[in-house]
Amino acid sequence: MMRIIFYFFLFTSYSVSSQSTSQKLKKEQDRLETKISNTKFLLDKSKSVTEASLNELKLIDNQIKYREELLNNYDNQIRGAEIQVVKKDSQIKLLFAKLIKLKKQYKKLLIHAYKHRNKYGKMMFIFSSESYYKALKRKKYLEKISDIQKKQFLIIKQHQGLIKKEISSIQKEKSHKITVLSEKKKEKEAILIDKEKQQVVYQNFKSKENELLVQLRDDEYKKVILKEKINAAIKKEIADASIKAGKVASEAKKKKEEAAAKKKAAQEKAKSSTPSKTDVKTEVTVPEPKIEEKKEIIYAETKESAVLDKNFESNKGKLPWPVDKGAITEGFGKNAHPTLENVYTNNSGIDISAPKNAQVRAVFEGEVTSILNIPGAGKVVIIKHGNYRTVYTNLQDTYVTKGSKVNTKQAIGSLIVTPNSNVSIAHFEIYQVVGSAVLTINPTLWVTH
């Protein structure tokens, strides 16, 4: 009985584990299909423009990469389905063997029950005992046999149900495998089409290498200027906050000293006798100014700022994208140029290709500390989240002002349209303030994937 129960739980736990793996693969499939859909949407927009752009080439590269990842996912699902079918076949054989054994045992029990079907026979079996103790044992024996009969019947029924369920599951797995194989074939064909288009665009740009190098140098120079301006803006904001904090502390200290002086004067006046008005000579003593040594003001975070800082950190890897729909076309750090050999670009953030004039949104609640206007980068919005700053560039319009409090996913502006394109590019950066240093952080690790 215990062995039968063990097998039942073993099959059940294995089934749950297999379902979990299958669900993870399907979830990954949905994620990749969404990315492919977004990239395809952007590529379709680009098709309306006569001249292909480097951005389009990056989108095609992304499309091929996502499709290849999807093919791997399909392979894993097919392998999983094949393993499931083999294991379920062996489970069904095992269950059938157990069922035959159970039926044989049940047959014996039924024969025994038939032989002792007479109610009086059972009573005689009990009353013919030599002692009361033996009669009690015989009664318990008969009750146990009856109980085993019932349980045996239920286990047989349960095994029949398990076999039926496993056969149905095998049919589903086989059907799923056929569907996935069909999808895999479509994706392979789509990859070949994308690669053909990739080569056409690639060859077009290979013939314009000198123009690309000039454009690249110009773009890299603009990136350096942008980084310097952002760093300067953040440092100025920190310095202003430090000065403000110092002034507040100084005013508080001054008020405290004035209150102490008034209290002391009142105490001295109370101690002395009160002279007549004619005898009083008014004498004002002006205290000599104290020369205090200037100390460096250290900026201390407010409680609200500290909470934001902590909350921002706890959302690492879960922040929403700065645009509702798009594809990352240039990652953080060093990036190989799509057409020029041994040529690399440096990126302080990530570039996201988005639909034309797409709205940019705050990735987390905070306060707008700076709005800059930088040639080549459009308008720039910097939002403070405790010791962290998120930076949104390439904006055409802004919907916020300096000092504005913003919520997560609140629209803060719209993107500039890339020349000769129906696609806009959002540039997004994250910084962390540590003391007087401003550190650049990889945004890819912070946004959802």
C-alpha cells in the first residue's frame, strides 16, 4: 500500500516539475516574440524611408539575434516534449503493470469475500473462538479485510485515472511538438530573409566608409560634450544643495545663539535691583565678532531622499523602460561598429530605437533637478532619486520644469525625429553620486528585460 502511494506522489511531483520547466520556456518564448514584434514594427517604419540607415542595420542585427534565441527556445521545447513522451510512456507501462497486480490482488479478496458472504458465517467465525481476546482479534481481522477491499478498489480506480491522464498528456505533448516544429521552420525562413537584407544594407554602407568615419568622429565628440555637461550639471546641483544645507545650519545656529543671549540678559536683569528712570544711564555693549574657522560643508541626505535612494536600489533589474515600446540598438560601454572593422564606439548609457516622436517617461519617482539644452543632444532632463540620477536626452519637447516632482512612468517629454527616418532614438543614462564623485552605471542591469 505504501509503495503504491509512493509511486503516486513520485508521478505527481515529476509532472509538476515538468510543467514548471515547460511554463518557463513558454514565458521566455513570449518575451522573445514581443521583442521580435517591436523590432519588426520599427523596421516596417524604416522601410518607408528611401535610404537605409545605420540604425536600421542595428535593428536587423537585433531581429536576427532574437530569432536565433527563439530557435534555441523552440529546440529546448521540442527536446522537452520528446523527453516527456518517453518518460510518460514508461510511466504508463509501469502503471499498467501495477494495475494488473492490483486487479489480481483484488480478485483474491473478492473470492475470499464471496466465500465468507454469509453474515452468520462471519458471526460463527467470531463466536467459535476459544477466548474473548481471540474473538476480538477475528472481528478486527474481518474489518481490516473489508477496509483493504475498499482501498484496493479506490487505488485501482485512481491508477486508471492516472493512466488516462498520462495518455492525454502525451497526446498534448506530441501536438505541441508538431506546432513548435512548424514555428521553428517559419523562424528559419525569416532569419534567411533578414540576413539577405542585412547583407544588402551592409554592402551599401561599406561603400561609404570615409563618410561614416567622419560622421563617427563627430558623434563621438558630441558624446564627450554631453557627458561633460551632464557631470557638470550634477556636480553643480550637489554643490548648490551643500550651500543651501550650510545656510540652513548657519541660520539655525544664529537663532539658537540669539535665543541664548536673550535668556541670559533676562536672568541678569531679574537679579539686579530696579533703579529709578532718572538715574539710569543706558550703556550698550557690543560684543566683539568671533572669527570662526571655515569648515567644509558636507551635504547630508534628507530622510525623503534617503528613502528614494533605498527604493531605487531595491528596483534594480525591475525599472520600466524610458519608452513604452522600442529596441536597444546600442548598449552600454564599448560597441563594435556595425560596418567598420576594428572600429568601436563608447556609450555612457543605452540607445533605444522607438516609434517617431515617442514620449519619454520617468523610470522611477523623483525630482527634476536640471533641464539642459545641448546642441546635438536636444533637451536633457535629469531626475534625482536619492543618490541616483537618471538622464533622458534627445528630447524635442519637455513636459516638466526644474523642481517638478514626477511619478514612475510619467511622461516628461517627446523625442526628436531622426533625420531621414520614421524612427526616434532615446538615449538613457544612470549615475550614482558617491561623496563628491559621480559614477556612471550600466542601465541595462537596471531596466526590465
